[in-house]
Amino acid sequence: SDRPAQGNLNFYLAPNASYRLTPKLAATFWYDMGATHMRGETLTNFGSDGTTLQTGVNWDVTDSVAVNPYINFYPGETITLENTSLGMILSARLL
């Protein structure tokens, strides 16, 4: 068939930890990993979607707004600009 392979079951796990430095600032660490089962494969055959490490800081700007800038990189590879990215999570409590 000329159709591309499609996954029918995806697993994603992201254990994380934070260490409170001050009442409004915390160091953060995430480890992301994923796996996909492809249609037509045996039930126990999963392919790895890779893993990433993210480290950053979480700042509680107000009681209802927090920002968490982080750097993302891939374990087992040399850290370069091509395989490293910056990101930020913005959290807001509305009610």
C-alpha cells in the first residue's frame, strides 16, 4: 500500500520535579518520553518517539499568573544550537 503508516496507540509520560527556591521562584526539571504502536504490528511492538530533558525556572508573577521558561535538549547527544530549543509555559488561573 502507498499509504503512510499510522499509529493507533500513543503513550506519553513526563515525570517532573521542582525545587522551591523562594516563595515565588522554583527550579524545574522534566523528562519527556513517548512510544507509538503502529497498525498491523504485534500488540507488544512499540516504537520509541524519543526522549527530551527540560530544565527551567517557574516564577509566580502574581497569585494567578506563572511563567516557566525552559531549555529543551535531547539526552545522549552533544548539546548544539541545532538540537536545543527554548520554550515557555504560561499558566493563568481565571477563577
